[in-house]
Amino acid sequence: MKTRIALAAALSLAAGSAAMGDTISAKFSIPWNPGNNTSFSFLPAGSSSLITLSVPAVSIKGMRQDMPIGPGEFAGIDSTFLSFCVEVSENIGVSVNGAGGTKYLFDVIPLLGASTTSAATTGITTFDGLRTQRLERLWAGVDMSKVWTDQTYAAAFQVAQWKIAFESKSGALNLFDNTSRMNTGLNNAINSLAQTMLDQVDLPGPQVSLVLLRAEGVQDQITMLVPTPGAGALALLGGLVLTSRRRGR
């Protein structure tokens, strides 16, 4: 009984340490200036007229400005972290391969059920179960070594994330389907690789935990959570409890 109580207490502590709804402050840098420019057609909600968007597609390096972690600041994101855009209607001030740029304060929100802030151009995106699962699989399959060294790969990953976030049709995601909300007729290296990534997101596979970094008037980002020390300690404790119970049989 004492062992079970100890485990329950550990679960409670771990849950408390993993609670989200806190903030981070960060500056941002990109590895290339301005990144690979990509174009796609987009159908705004409630409209029958396509618009063409031409935007840089690039990986973004976040550099936290609130270390060590203080009260109200979220601990599940590293001091430097990778993020990608989900809101092309808003700008974000970045430096190029440096620590400059503008300092921003973001709310950290669990991705499932979260919504972006801007209704301009692409409309507000709400991350339902399907969008969230697809993004978690997309991120689980990313090759981190290529994100910072291969400009085409990074751009393709960003295009794939936009397609998942902005697409309103169910079914397989086809970047070259001109009846879908977001599509392109340009079958170049970026879009072709993005489609290869999209072909994997509905297949069974590993997933990672993602959060939305959200702020009014600033480009919203998605980033990945890092394992917390509490989670590791909990796993160890769980193993010890299981061993103890087996020995007691």
C-alpha cells in the first residue's frame, strides 16, 4: 500500500511539473536569408477566389531569453529550440545566424485544441485530433541534421506543416490537388519532397509531443517538447515499483 501511495504522489508531482499554460520569451534566428521562397495557391474560408501566397519557407531557431526558468515560465522547451511557422499572416523579427532579432513573449499551449490568433489571409487554424496527429508524425520523422544544413529539406518540411495546418479537406493530403484549399502547380524539389513527407503522416508511426507558441500580432510557431527530469524520475520509480511488486509475489 505504501508503495502505491508513493507512486500516486509521484504521478501527481509529475503532472504538476508538466502542466502547460505558462509562457516563454525568445528571440529568433534563421540559417539562411531569407530562406527558400515558395509559392502556393490558397482558398480563404468563405471565399471562392484563390489567392497566391509567396513566402519564405525556412526553419527557425528559437533562443530563450528567460533562462533560468522562473515562476510562470514553461520548463518543457530547451534554451535553444527548433520551430516552424503556422501563421503566414503575421511577421516575426529574426536575425540571420545570430542572437539578434526581436524578443517576444509567447503563451505555450498544448497543440491539441489550440488555435492560432490571426484571421487574416489563411484564417484561424484550430488543431483538431487529425491535424495534431499528422503534425506529431511529421515532426517525429524529421531529420534534424538536415534541418540546419539542407535548405531545400527545411523548406519542404515547412511547406508540409503549412499544408497540414491550412488544409480543410479530409483524406490524403495532396499538395498538387488544385481542388484542395492549399495547393501548388509547381512540382519543384521543395514541393516534391514536401509531398513525400505528407505521404507518411497518415501511416502508423512514432509521434512526438508538440506545443503552439502563440502571441497576438506575432507569427505563431510550433515546437517540440523535451523530456523533463520529472518524467525520467517517474519512469525509474515506476520500474522500481514494478520490481518491488514482483518480488513480493
